[in-house]
Amino acid sequence: MRTSRTRRTSAPRARLLAAAGVTLAALALTACNDGTGVKDEGASKPTTPTASAASGTGSASEGAASGGSAESDAGTTSGSGTGRSTAAASGGGTGSGSGKAASSAGRSGTSAPQASVSSVLCNGSNTAVTAQQVSRPLNHMLITVKNTGSKTCNLTYYPVLRFDEMQWVPSAIESSRPQAVTTLAPGESGYAGVLLAAADGSGDGGTTGHRLTVNFQGSTPNSSGGAAATPSLPAKGVYYDSSLAVTYWQSSMDDALAY
């Protein structure tokens, strides 16, 4: 009787233990299927593959980027860059440059040729030259040159004077040098003052000249500017001594006689 009871008692206990085991298994499964646990476990497992994939993708991206940059740089250098440079050189650059050059050439073309064609040296062939003694200042003579030609002419430096067969050249008064070349339009006159003799009589070798030759200088000092002029002198002649000197060409009569 005890044995059967014991067996009967053991059987229910076994079933209870089995049921408890099932319950514990169910609880364990329930705990494993918890949302946080699944997320943690699910997030932890793909971490390495995802990182690897990301790093792989990054490497590929970097490679593509570097390769793309190289190709882009190569393309820019050999293709786009050259194209832009060529376009700039043959198109915009040349066009704007040509336009400016053309406009400059157009502006200069209207003035420079006219200046070079219309401006010549003043000399005995295109001017009328007179020589006249003046009362003030003492012992002075005024040389007047009038442009009788059809073109503007330039009076360069100072006149080179020679009385009769004089063997020396009168000096120039350097303080009379103008800031610019005296230029005469057709019909205009230029002037030069001549100191004939020292007012205090300090000059020597005084003599009277009856013929005067006025020589014109060229574009460089002491070069020939063309035909000379021989203005008439008073019948009694003109007295001069070693003080003989001449001013640079002036555009004003008063300036010519101020020395």
C-alpha cells in the first residue's frame, strides 16, 4: 500500500516538475523575446558586418573619390581645362584684346598720322624771316619767323646766326630754353631775341655786319633743319661784338626780348 502511494505521489511530482520545467522554459523564451533583448542582440550582431560594409563602402567611396578626382583632374587638365584655356585664348581673350587694340588703333589712327604728316621743321623754305633792331632793350635785335606753308612747323632749339663771313658761332642763352618746342600753325609767328653787344661796352672785337644768315636746326642739336634764311638788314648794317648771343625760339615777342 505504501509503495503504490509512493508511486502515485511521485508521478504527480514528476508531472509538476515537468510542468515547472516547461514553465521555466516558457519564461526563458519570454525573457529572450523581450523587445530590448532582441534589439540589443540584433543590433550587436550586425555591428561588425555593418561596420565592415561601411568601411568597405567608405574605402570604395574613397577609392572612387580619389580615382574620380584623378580622372576629374586629368579631364580638367587635358580636356576641360584645355578647352577653357583654348576658348579663352581664341575667344574671349583674343576678342576683347582685339577689340581694345582695334579701338586704340582707331583712336590713334586718327591723330598720329595727321601729326606726322602735317608737322614739319620750320626753315627758310616754308617761312618768312625778318630781322629788326629794337630800341628796348638796348643793343637788341628781334628775329621773326612766320609760317607761310600749309602745314604746322616746329622751331627747334635756337637760330644759328652768322654775320657776313663770321668764323665763330654765337652762343645760346640757356636760361631762355622753353619747356616745349615752339610750334607754328600756318600763319603764326615765332621769335628769337639777339643780344648784339654788351650795353656797358665790355665786349671786344666789335664790327658791323651787313649780311645775316639764319640757320635752322633739326630734331637733334646742331643738325641741319633745312634751308637757311637771309633776312635783309639796314643799309648801315648792324653793330655787334663778342657778347653776341641769341635766345631759344619763343612763341612770344616779349619772351624773346626778355633776355
